[in-house]
Amino acid sequence: MSALRVAVVGSGPAGFYAAGALLDSDISVEVDMIERLPTPWGLVRLGVAPDHPKLKSVSRAFERVADKPGFRFLGNVEVGRDLTHDDLLRLYDAVLYAVGAQTDRRLGIPGEDLPGSWSATEFVAWYNGHPEYQHLTFDLDAERVVVIGNGNVALDVARMLALTPEELAPTDATDAAIEAIGASPIREIVIVGRRGPAQASFTTTELKEMGELAGADIAVDPAELVLDPASEAALAGDTNARRNLDVLRAFSERVATGKPKTIRLRFLLSPVEIFGDGRVERIELVRNRLEEDPRGRLVAVATDERETLACELVFRSIGYRGVALADVPFDERHGTISNDRGRVLAADGNEPLRAVYCAGWIKRGPTGIIGTNKKDATETVQLLLEDVRDGRLEPRGTTAEGVDALLDERGIRRVVHTGWLAIDERERAAGEKLGRPRVKLVSWDELLETAETFAAETG
Ligand SMILES: Cc1cc2nc3c(=O)[nH]c(=O)nc-3n(C[C@H](O)[C@H](O)[C@H](O)COP(=O)(O)OP(=O)(O)OC[C@H]3O[C@@H](n4cnc5c(N)ncnc54)[C@H](O)[C@@H]3O)c2cc1C
Ligand SMILES: NC(=O)c1ccc[n+]([C@@H]2O[C@H](COP(=O)([O-])OP(=O)(O)OC[C@H]3O[C@@H](n4cnc5c(N)ncnc54)[C@H](OP(=O)(O)O)[C@@H]3O)[C@@H](O)[C@H]2O)c1
């Protein structure tokens, strides 16, 4: 029997964990990993903070998957632009979407789009060298910056802004980012959470790190750490929150040591409006109290108390959001592909669609660390394999040549795995001279040319 040919769309953690589980299964499988960028690894390359190089070492596990027989990488191929959902259903026996969450949530307040108000998505993509974000100019000539949100991405954004030139120099952040952040006169970075310290979604290791920066003191007002009875009660069952509180209480006892910058953590405040004449000048915040909603969740409810903070920059870090793909059923409320544990559901009901699956952030929403996607992708692959065993899915004799012929006919320049390895090698070699893990190629043309030069040399 011929191999089951699966298109895995997206090359982030979910895509690689799914491809690995498929190729390690006891049936004969071929995987084409289709990625819109010329480079693989998703947010491991373009999200994880440059000063956390150890976390990026998971990419070694991804490269081991790429080395398995039956795996092909097809970079610079976008589903929705170069190939449609119907093309994939015709060209493959099964399709597994692992496209992540490609945009951000909106605050929905006046002034959100003033120059100087940025989404974390834009800033993160810019400092990490995403080729689609390099045209942005971040004017970091600011005294005070406000970061909205209490998740790990908000901490990444605040920490990156607080790094000293010495801390930035050995990273793989882009040269433009290293220069702009290093030269910035920022004095204060205020991180604003709409709920209390017991509801913050930071993880404790990441929170602790905020108190260990060479160029920034950490400040927390002890009055904002006083818990209401419901938060106090909830702590008993929440180890992360308890540990966070311990760290925050220790931070609140610190005395400023005169470092050039201060990171200030504020709680129970929501932005109401961002003001400025042509660019951000100040932000109005409203004090919240917590109230239990009908599902027993403590939610922020605005009071009458307001305060205004002068600031020149605002970063909105309130979560990512999945984007719908044409002809793939989408759950608008959650920003995910409609699915049951990874089987994609028909738009008009709860029945699974034949041969369509999903994994990662586009399956469950934009939460969870890299490792969370392993369990998630494995669950999806197990259901796919169950469908094979039960006769709902079978090889139909589709071929890799069929895919190549269609891409050639449409004139799609694709980056195959050896092309990516050429990019990787060039970036690492440039980094080695400077004591950096890599110097990323950040323009689309350079990425494609590097990949193609290699193909021409070995072709
Ligand atoms: C800023 C940030 C920092 C993070 N830092 C950490 C960290 O330090 N440690 C940690 O454990 N976790 C971290 N995470 C979480 C972790 O990155 C995610 O859990 C994980 O990347 C989600 O995996 P995914 O494969 O679902 O999505 P992604 O990693 O986003 O991968 C999706 C891939 O699909 C591609 N794609 C999208 N649309 C298409 C299309 N139409 N056609 C083809 N390809 C497409 C994208 O280009 C991308 O490569 C961080 C997240 C963010 C946002
Ligand atoms: N080092 C790491 O391990 C690392 C680094 C980065 C990211 N990650 C992971 O990646 C995932 C995504 O991180 P994230 O920080 O984007 O998401 P997140 O953890 O979901 O945090 C989003 C934050 O935005 C707040 N928020 C949402 N809507 C808001 C609004 N309208 N006004 C004000 N605040 C609002 C949320 O508050 P509420 O709680 O009140 O909704 C929450 O504090 C997380 O699982 C994270 O752990 C991990």
C-alpha cells in the first residue's frame, strides 16, 4: 500500500510535534510541511525572546524530525495564497493545520491606533527579525512606556526594553533592535494588569527574572498586593499564583538601587483612552475591582476612580488571535479552527470533516508554552491514526510530484529543507564572529536568494 501523504501546514512547535508523531507512527506516512515563511520553527524563531537562547534549543528536536525519511519542508508557500484548502484536499490524503495565532487582540479603546501605540505582536516580530515587520520604525525616544497585559509576553516586551547594550549584544535580536533599544532614554516601564496580582498569568520563573536585570530596578506598590477575600481563597488551589505573590511581595520590599531604568508592576487598572496630539502623550486608566461572574471566574469591573499617566509609548500585550483560513470552518468567538480535540468540524454542525485536522494555537487558542503543543499535537495525530485504522482515511495514491508540478505551474519559489539549512548556516557563521548565536537574515529577498544559491550550487 502507498504511504499516507499528509500536509502539515505551519512549521512551529505544533507542526513539528505533529510531523514527528506521524513519522514515528506504525503506518507508512509522508509529511510535507508547508510554511508561508522561508524559515521554519514559527514562534521559536520569531517569538521567543532573544535573551532566552536556551529556550530556542528545542529547535534541535525539530531538526531531528526534519531529518526523518518521508519529511519535506516547503517554505515560502502560503495556504490561502499559493495553495487553497481544496488544492490540499486534492493533493494530499490528509491536511493538518498548525498555523498558530497570526494576529493580536484589540483593546477597543479610543487612541489605540495613535502613533506610539503598538501591539506586542509587531514589536516582538520586529526585534526577532520577522521579514514582514522590518519596515517598522520603533521610535524609542521615550521617558515612560506603558505595557498593557499581565502575561509572559508583556514581561518579554518590558524586559527587552530594559536590557542594557551589554545584555543585548550577545543575542540574536536584529541589529536595528539592538541599536534602538540600546540608545533609548527610557526611564520607566509600567506593566499594567486589569486584574489583581493573584490573577496575573506570568509564570514565576519569568517574573523572578524581572528582578535580576542589570539595568533596571523593579518596583511594586505593596498597597496593590493586598488581596480581596475571593482572591485570597483562590490562592490555596493555585501554586503559580502563590509563588508569584511571594516574588511580588519580595519585590515590593526592595529599595531602588539607582539603576538607569525602573520596571513598575501595577494591578487592577484598565486603559480607558490613549491621548496625544498626533502621537501618544498619555494614557487614562481606570481602577478595577474584582467580581465573580456567573461561571465563578473573578473578572475586572471598573470603578469611578481614574488616573492619567504621561507616557510616550504604549505596548498592548493582551494576547494573540487566530486568523481564519478560506474554506476552513472557524470559531470566531475563540479565534480557532472549529474542532473536536483536533478533528476539524463541519461549519454546519458537529460532524468531523473527512481528512482535516488541526493542532497548536489554532486548535486551542493562544496559550501554553512550547511543550504544551507536544501533548496537543500528539492528541490530534492519535485521532488521525484512529481514523486510518477505522477506515475513515486511506492513501489515495497522491504523490510529491503532483505537488511540485502544481507549485511549478503557479511559479511558486519554494524553500526546501536544504535551502533552509543554507540560511541557518549563513546566519550562524555571521553570529559566530560576533559571539552571537546567529545574525538573522531579515529581508525576504536575502532569505530566498541564500536558499536558492545553495540549491544552484548543489543542483
Ligand atoms: C512573544 C512570544 C514569546 C514566547 N516565548 C516562549 C518561551 O520563551 N517559552 C515557551 O515555552 N513558549 C513561548 N511562547 C509560546 C510558544 O511560542 C507557543 O506555544 C508556540 O509557538 C505555538 O505553536 P504553534 O505551532 O501553534 O504556532 P506558531 O509557533 O505560531 O507556528 C505557526 C506557523 O504557521 C505558519 N503559518 C501561518 N499561517 C500560514 C499559512 N496560511 N500557510 C503556511 N504557513 C502558515 C507561521 O508562519 C508559523 O511558522 C511564546 C509565545 C509568544 C507569542
Ligand atoms: N517564557 C515563557 O515561557 C513564555 C514567554 C512568552 C509567552 N509564553 C506563553 O505564550 C502564551 C501567550 O502569552 P500572552 O502573554 O500573549 O498571553 P496571556 O498569558 O493570555 O496574557 C494575556 C494578558 O492580557 C490580559 N488582557 C486580555 N484582554 C485584556 C484587555 N482587554 N485589557 C487589559 N488586559 C487584557 C489578560 O488579562 P486577564 O487574565 O484578565 O484576561 C492577560 O493578563 C502564554 O501561555 C505564555 O505563557 C511563554
